[in-house]
Amino acid sequence: MPLTHKQILDAVLELMTELSGDWEYSGAITAETRLLGDLAMDSLDLVILGGELQERYGQLPFSEFLAELGKQEAEARDVTIGELVDLISRQQRATAPGGVA
């Protein structure tokens, strides 16, 4: 059975809080926190995050997600933790028996 959206959000927020010790960010991490604009993650940080998320949630279209992000206008090239959780939640539903994306 797929995890609920709230369970995924809570777990991702916990992970991001753990990882934030490596970044120069001291604010509260919430669903609205932006990976690039707020946390100033670089490409290596994103690769590490993607690996952690795939280890926890299985195969995710993380590379494709970031590639689509890169095609957006510069001002829109960011993603919130909430949007990342939405991606994980959709993928979990899609891969569940009888699931629909």
C-alpha cells in the first residue's frame, strides 16, 4: 500500500532537515522551501538527494523531473519540497497494483 502524502511529506522534511547541515541554511524547512532559491542546492546536492529519495521510495523519474525544470524560464527554475513530495506521491500511486498516474 502506498504511503499517504502526509507520510511522505513528513519523511522528506525530516530527510531535508538532516541534509541541511551540509548547506548554509538556517531557516525552517517546510513544504514551501525551495531547493535552489532557499537551500541553494547545487547539482551534486540534487544527485545526493535523488539517490536518497530513490533508496527510500524506489525508482523515481527524478532525472526527468529535473530536466523538465531546466527547460523552464530562469525565474521558474526551482522546485519546492512540496512539489517534490507530489512527484513521489504520484509515482507511488502509479506503481501500486492497479495504480494510475
